[in-house]
Amino acid sequence: MPAVEEMIRAHPSKPPVGGSEYAACLRACGECARTCGACADACLAEETIAALRRCIRLNLDCADACDATGRMLSRQFEPNLDLLHRQLELCRLACEACGDECARHGDRHEHCRLAAEACRRCEEACTGLLGAMPGAARPVH
Amino acid sequence: MPAVEEMIRAHPSKPPVGGSEYAACLRACGECARTCGACADACLAEETIAALRRCIRLNLDCADACDATGRMLSRQFEPNLDLLHRQLELCRLACEACGDECARHGDRHEHCRLAAEACRRCEEACTGLLGAMPGAARPVH
Amino acid sequence: MPAVEEMIRAHPSKPPVGGSEYAACLRACGECARTCGACADACLAEETIAALRRCIRLNLDCADACDATGRMLSRQFEPNLDLLHRQLELCRLACEACGDECARHGDRHEHCRLAAEACRRCEEACTGLLGAMPGAARPVH
Amino acid sequence: MPAVEEMIRAHPSKPPVGGSEYAACLRACGECARTCGACADACLAEETIAALRRCIRLNLDCADACDATGRMLSRQFEPNLDLLHRQLELCRLACEACGDECARHGDRHEHCRLAAEACRRCEEACTGLLGAMPGAARPVH
């Protein structure tokens, strides 16, 4: 999505938080969603499919989490910052869990290695955007 | 989805948590996702659309959150309970925020009233399932 | 989704086509999406997973097709009837292909039998709604 | 998604059709989905929102169509070519309808101009991949 910065600038509202971090996170979510979906399908085609069940399951969870996060980030109009914060935390957790599992299979399966990398990039992008959010947006537990 | 309990029982793995709460939450997510999507579209058709911008925005966020939660709940195989817990908390928060906004327009627009009700039901269903989860699954903050 | 008829009536615009067929199709799409997603996950948990690869693949395609169709049907405002027609045809085809594959495993796996049934119901609901659409909406090939 | 070609090559199965066309279409679907979602939200923030209702509606349809197509394309394992063909035709039609509407507002709203461009690129990418599909996959009407 090379035009993502252009699209963010074209919106009547500014991005709610961050600047370059916002665009980077939006882009990383899209990449990770499709890469994890592709890894799930590639695992399905492997002879060793039985050893990849957990990887497939987490790939599907991660793809859904990244798609939902990308959809929310594509909306800059009057965001609920608490909701955005939780969505980013959830996405980071999904990417961490999926990336860890993919990494375990990365030396045998190139698609798992690539998915682990996409998960790491998306995890870091979520962390970067969370770090750019105002403290008030962080829920107190 | 009258067959949701049957489908949960037909899975080789038991639902990770809850029993009736699990089925209720899966059903509520599907209902809330489509009802909020329909409310966003109905708001679009209202003459007073300018006063409904925030409602549309939250409807779309809520629909995406409920869809992602429903997709995760439809997977019973080796779930990551921490991830499920966070997904349910996110979904509850999205339903609360969207339901509050819809309720503000509920006396003028029947679709907003119905969406607020669907949000409340889904919020309660998430709370019910969260309450059925083992303490160990709750992230410590 | 017991409130689907209420929600359709609460919209400022009438449903673009059909009446009871519209509500039935919207409901069937939601049911089929989650049931096929659950069947994919249940297949993942089966010992005979290697024989169920194709079933998993089609389950995921069908879930995505049904979700997209349900989302489109939840919008009654100025629909593009040609687009709606194609979406319904696509959904019917996805349900047919997935239902045929699930049915092949239905005597061994209850979740495949239930998914095949959900596919058949959704296929019939799409056919019913397509039959209620005006001839002008049908693309000439 | 710079890694999309790498991911396609890493799959045990070859892409079912095309080569560079397959990767280009997968990438264009992701870009168009998020760009149209962002345009819908930007329209929501415009003072002239009432004139942009139809644009918002088509943006949401197009985003859902592109997401479903991108998800299907991310699966290379034993695809149903007839289903893929129909999905690509649907996506092309959604992009055409949405792009036409966005283009009508493109001189007043930069986000509509950018969305129209993303729709055109995705429409062409679908056409390119459809052109690379074997004749046998094309349904006879």
C-alpha cells in the first residue's frame, strides 16, 4: 500500500495518534493479515500437516486480528482512543503468539519463516503506535 | 444460528471455557455484527445523517470487533486463552461504546434502538463468558 | 439473529428485493459463515486431518463469501443490484462447492454433516433471493 | 506488501493461475480494501456528507469485496477455479462501481480521487488475472 501516507493526509481529520507510526501500523496489519492467511494455507499443503495444526489455528486468529485492526486504523474520524488502544494491544498479542509458533517451524518451512517475520514487523508497529498514544488513552487496570 | 450448540458439541475438542456462555457469546457476536452494520447503513439513509456520524463510525468498529470475536470463538482447537480473554474484553468495550452512542438516538431512530439492544446483549454475553474463564487466563496488569 | 426482520423494517429504505427471502438470506449467510469456520477448525483437530485438507480450504472460502454477502445484505441504502446479484451467485457457488465436499465426510464427522446442511440452507436462501430479483438485475452474458 | 511474491513462491503449491498477475492482484486487493474503507470514513467527516452517501455505501461494499478476494487469493491449495473466476469478476465489478462514484467527487475530495485510483488499479489487476486464467475456468452462460 504505497499510498497509505497520502490517504491519511487526504482525510479531513488528522490521524488520532502518531504520524509515521500510524501509517506504518496500518501497512503492517495488511501485510501480516495476508501473510498469515497464506501461511495457514501453505501449512495445509504440507505433508507434515499434523505438526502444523497449532500454526494454522494461530495464523487464522492473527489474520482476523490484523484485518480488524487495519479496518479500525483506516478510520480517523473521532476515534475512541481507549478502544483503539485495546485493539492495538490485542493485535500485538496475536502477532506475538502467532510469530512465536511460526518461528518454531521457520527452518523447515520458508512460509513459516516469512509469516514469523511479518508478525514481528506488525508486533513492532503496534508497539510503536502504542508508544505514540497519549497516556490518558491507556486504560488503568 | 439455532445450530450453534450442536456445532460446538460436534467439535473433537470441548469449548475452551464456559458451556452455555460460549454458545451464547458466539451467537450474540453474529447478531451484533450484522445489526450494527445495518444501523450504520440506516443512519446513512436518514435526513439527519450529519448528527449520526459518530454513530456510523462506532457501528463499523463494533461490527468488525464482533466479527473477529465470532471468528475466534468458532475455533475450539487449542485456543490461546490470553488472546481469547483480550478479544472478549475488546468486544465488550466496542459494544459498550457503540451501544451508548446508539442509545442516544434510540428514541428517534428504531434502528439505533435495536442496535443498542444488540450491543447490550453482546456486551453481557462477553461479560458472561469472561466470568466463566479460569483466573489464570486473566492477564495481570 | 431473531431480530433480523425487525432491523430490515426499521431501515428508512425498503429492502431492495424480496421480503421474507431477504431476511432469510441474511440469516443463512451468518449461520453458514460461522458453521463453516467451525468445521474448518474441527477438521484441524481430527486425526484424519490429511484427508480433510480440501474441506478446510473450501470451508474458509465459504466463510469469507458468506460474511461478505451478509455484510452487503445488511446495507439496504441504494444498492447496486447488479453487484448484489453477482454476490448472491458467488455465495451460492461457494456454498455448493463447500457443501458437496463437507457432505463427502458427513457420515464420519458430525461437524461436516452440520456444515453441509448449513451450506445447503444458504445455497437455497441465495437461490430464493435471486429468484425474487427483477429480471433487469440479471446480467446478460 | 513487498513480500507477496516471496510468500507465493514459498507455498508448496504453485499459484493456480498467472504469475506476476497473481501477485499484483493480491496486492491490489489489499490496497483497495483499506483505501476504500478510509474514503468512507473521510466522507463521513466532510461537511457535504449528504452528497456522499452513495460513495460511502459503495466504498463499504468494495472494501468487503476486495478483502474477500484477497483472502481467497492468499490460498493456493487446490483452488476451485470456477469460484475464483467468479470472485475476481465480482471484485472487478465492485471496483468499477465504486471507482465510478468516487471519480465523480474526485475534484472536490482528494480522498475520493485516491480511492478512485485504487479502484482502477484493482479493477485492472482483476482483469489481468482473469485474462491469465484458462478458458475452461470461465463459466459458460
